[in-house]
Amino acid sequence: MYEVVAFYLFSVLIIGLFLVTVMSKNVLYAMTSLAAGMVLISGFFFILGADFLGVVQLIVYVGAIMALYSFAMMFFDATKDIKEKNTSSALVFVLGGLSALVLVLMFAAPIHSDAIQALYPMHEGVGNAQDVGIVLFTKYLVPFEVAAVMLLVAMIAGIILAGKKMDDSLTEDLSADDEILVQKDEK
């Protein structure tokens, strides 16, 4: 029962956060909602008892989103469009209270993990990480390798595209030097 409630709650929140990511015109709002959605996706893994995958989701994906977030903060002046205004403090209070109540109910509720069945049987004396490795490198070896090759191709393409943009750098732009010379001659 509690798993079902948590599943639907996480599903609605994730869909809402990803809609904010797609529909937002502000880079910071989009990145924040994307990171929050990735944190909630890791909640699915924790509900299913796959603690290793939940932690990997948090470390890898949320870490990558936070790296993108920091680059967005450095390269874009994203704070110019932010106008903080709090028109209704009662709304903030109600939403904060409801969030706290949901968290307390989720952590205080007894979890009946006997109702959840894994597709692959757990091996005795082997932890969650080892079971993931066994399944990943036996049944899903080819998709795993295809995903690795796709990530490698994406990384190489990103390096090539970044290299093309660096050809037009300011250090090689002679017009900036000409402007400096003209300003010195005028003085």
C-alpha cells in the first residue's frame, strides 16, 4: 500500500518537475527542477530495494546536473530575469507543511518489502551491487556496451564541437588589437 502511494506521489512530482524543466525559460529554474526530478527518480530505486542503483543515480546523474548547473551559472547571466516576489506567505507555509507531512509519513510508515518481487532471484551471500553486476554483464551485456559506445561518441563529438568554437577566440581576433591601437593614437 505504501509503495503504491509513494510510487504515484513520486510519479506526479517527477512529471511536474520535468514539465517545469521543459517549459521554463529560465536556465536556473530548469536545471533546479531537472536535478530535483533526478533525485526523485532515485527514490524509485530505494522503494524497490535497489539501494546501489539509487545511490548511483544520485551520484552520477544528480552530480552531472549540478556540474551543468554550475557551468550555466558561470557562462550565462541567468540571474538577470529573476525577480523574487512572495505574494502569498500562506501558500509557502501550506506547501512547506504538506511537504514535511509527506516526508514524515513516508519515513514513519512501515515498509512491507515482501510484496515486491524481483525479476531475477537474489543470490545467497551476494549483495545488491554484485547482483546488479551479474545481471548487467550476463543478460544485458550488449546494451551496456552499446550505451558505452554511444557515450564515447557523444564525448568525442562534444570535444570536436568545442574545438571548432575555440578557433574564433578573442586572442586570435586582430580587430580587438586594432581598437586598442586606435585608442592609443587618439590620446
